[in-house]
Amino acid sequence: MKRIVQIAAGIVALIVVVLIALPLLVNANNFRPNLEAALTKALGRKVTVGDLKLSLFSGAVTASDLSIADDPAYEQKPFLTAKSLGVGVELMPLIFSRRLSATGITIDQPEINMLQSASGAWNYAGLGDPPGQPDESGLDLSVRLVKVTNGRITIGKVNSKTQPLVVDKVNAELRDFSATSVMPFSLTANFSGGGELSAQGTAGPFHAGDMTLTPAQVSLKVSHLDLAVAGVMEGETGMGGVVALEGNAKADGQNADVTGKIEAEQLKLVKGGGPAKRPVEIDFALRHDLKARGGRLTQGDVHVGGAVIHMTGTYAPQGEATVLNMNIAGAGMPVPELESILPAVNVVLPVGSSLAGGTAEIKMAVAGPTDRLMATGSLGVYKTTLKGFDLGAKMSAIEKLAGMKGGPDTEIDTLTANVKASQGGGAELDKISLAVPSIGDLTGAGTISPSNQLDFRLKATVHTGGLLALAGKTAIPVAVKGTAANPVFVPDVKALATQEVKSLVDAPSTVGGVLGGLFGGKTKK
């Protein structure tokens, strides 16, 4: 028995010695030229790796660093660099046949630079010949698992002044890696400035000549993404907010059909706008043309509480910008719900006021680059109350002529107008029609500057009786100045100088006396 134990111990000791000695007999660096050549051939880019080491216990060859050259049409610095590269190997072919057969690849801490040219082509689109076939060195690039750990991806445009999008802490797995198969994958990452990303699905077979056209099915989830801080939105748009997204995409090599839901908090849509006061939800569906890089939004339902705004249209690239051609429509929308998003489009109510009750409708066409959008169309508000704002007191002259006393709130029967607004450039309103039961009807046109300065010319026709009724409901010109937060209503003196108003002042002494007193004229004796 003692003899058997001694023999067993000797065998174990021999095995240990062999395992220790084998790495000395098998110099992993002998395979470095083969590995570099195989990777270069597979990717179509020059690949260099650092010092190779073999670990028999883990069955892996590791390189101290990795570098993959970029397409020279983009830039000279590498497309990818990594701290280390690990290649899982089959030990028996390595030891007895000196053949390197890869079973898995792990890339640690890679820095990946993804660049898009002015034409829209990406620097990774032409990554080499399709991998998957063994080369002369015996390296089989059909591997069971490709892993990326703790990576960092920078996404930008060539010669662009726009800040690139940075995604870090990238961890990804691609299984059954092959040129001709469908490969399951998963990915998690963080956005610079906050926000998390997770995705899973399948991709493949690889599209020969353009990796961006590879078929894929993806389920995507994004949370706590700050659009402005992360650099997702172009800085000149003024758009921002913190969003969450859940969606699914299916790409067939020509088009990608995408559906999903976005939840946005503190949403900002225009330059100078403030954050929306309540969350906004968007249900969307679109078809994206992978070659043209544009597409059509077939569903864009924006939910603000019980209010729903429908948006459809097209988008297309134009230089660094994206050009939109969208139609926006909504009807029967509760006004108080919409009030919460007015800051997002830089619409300001008078200080201390709020909207209560009523419905609204909108029909707009939005077109142009995302940083210079132009919106044209019409809007209407019905049966609402502007609480905390006494329009009668603001128009005291009109109030006296109407023979009525105003109140702390202003009831609005109808308000309709045609609107033309530019992103960050103010708005023009035409064919304004405002019906206020306590005062009368106001019509006209005017502008709102980017800083919310008002310049309107209106005509007020009192229809509630009073002295003005004796003069046949003459329209009184009124200028509206000041700001949206503090509007100032004044008689238009130049318009009052017309013969029509003079004849009104020369009308029966009672009417003439009141008008003269209101507007600084002399009463007749």
C-alpha cells in the first residue's frame, strides 16, 4: 500500500513539473505573428498585439495590449485600443500540433472611436472580410464567445464642432461568433453625465462590405439619460430633459422598424424654454432607411396627462443636422394638462395666473433642421378661464365703455389664431380672435419676441352694452406691449386719430364726454 501511495505521489509530482515546464517549451510569442496576421486579414485593418503569455490552467493566451487601425479616410489614430486581449485556446492542438485554435476572445478596457463622415458612412462599416474561416495559421475565428469588459465608446462626426457622445463601462457578450450565423448578444453601458443602457438580441449574418447593414433584432432599455449633459441632442437645439426609453428594433439589411415608449421629465423643446412641469410620455413607431439614414415616423403620440398630441412625418440627414418635416395635431385636449408643458415651448402666462377648464386644439406643420425649426399652423382654446388675471382692469378704458365691472379672473369663450414660430426666434400670430364674455371681442395680429416681448395691434368690440353700444359697437384699437408675464394694454393713439374715432367723440355729448375723458380729449359744451 505504501508503495502505491509513493507511485501516485510521484505521478502527481511529474504532472505538476510538466505543467510548470510546458509554458517554457511552448513560447506563446511564436504565435503572435500568426495571431496578428489572422486578425488583420479578418478585419481588413492592421492589428497589433503585445507580449503573449500562455496559461495552461485557464487555457488562454493573453496579450498585454491590442490596437486596431482606423480607416485612413477618417483619422490616423487607432479605431480600437485595449489594455489586454485574451484568447481562449484548445490546449491539445496547441501542445501537440503547435496549432492555435481560438475558442473565445476577451477584450479588456477597450477604447473605441466611432466616427461618421459627412456622407453618413461610419468608420466601422467596412471592417474587413467576413470572419469565420480558418486561415493558414490555423486560427479559427468562429469562436463560441467574444467578450468586451469595461470598455469606452466615443461616437462623433468627422471635423465636427459638436461634442461627441461618450458611452463608458461597456460590457458586452457576443456568442457563436461567425460570419454566416445569427449571433445572440447582450450589452450594458453608462452614458457620460448619467444614464444607463442595456440591450440584448441577435445579429447576423454579417453584411459583406457594410457592417451597418447587418440584420439584427434588438430590445433596448435606457434610463435616467440627461439629453443635454450626455450630448445626445445637438447643443444649438436647446432641447433637453431626463428620459427613459424602452423599445424594440428589427433590421433586415435595408430598413429598421423601431417601436417603443419614451418617458421624459423636465422636457425642454426650444431655445430659451424652461422644463415642463410634469412628465411627458411618447408612444412611437418609425421605419428607418439604413442606407439613406432617414425615415418616417408613423406614430408619435405625445401624452401629457389626459391630453394627446399626434405627430407623424419624415426625417432626413442634412450635414450635421437632421431635417424634420412633421405634422402635429390634437383636438379636445384638456387645457390645464397642456399648461404644464408651456414652459418647454417658451410660452409664458401672466405672473400669478393659471388656466382652469376648457379644451384646446392644434394643427401645425413643423419643418427644417432641428436647430432651426419653423412651425406654422393654427391653434384654438375654448371655454377656459385665466385665473388670477383681470383683463378688464388691464383694459380699464374698454371696461368703462362696456359699462361692466371686471373680476379677478378672465373667462375666455374662444381664442383662435394662426401661428408662425421659429425655434428660439419668437412667434407671429395672425387672425387672432378672442371672445371674452365680460368685455367683448378682440381681433388682430402681433408678435412675441424670443425674450417674450409683446407687440400686438388689436381691435376691441364691446358687445355687452354700456355707452359704446350707443355708438354702434365701434371697434377700439388697442396696442398690447410689455411682456407675456406682464402685458400692458393701451389705446392706439394713432389709430384713434382717424376720422372714424373723431366722429365718435363728436357724437352725442354723453358718449363724447366719456371718450374725451378716457383718452384725453376735450368734451363739447
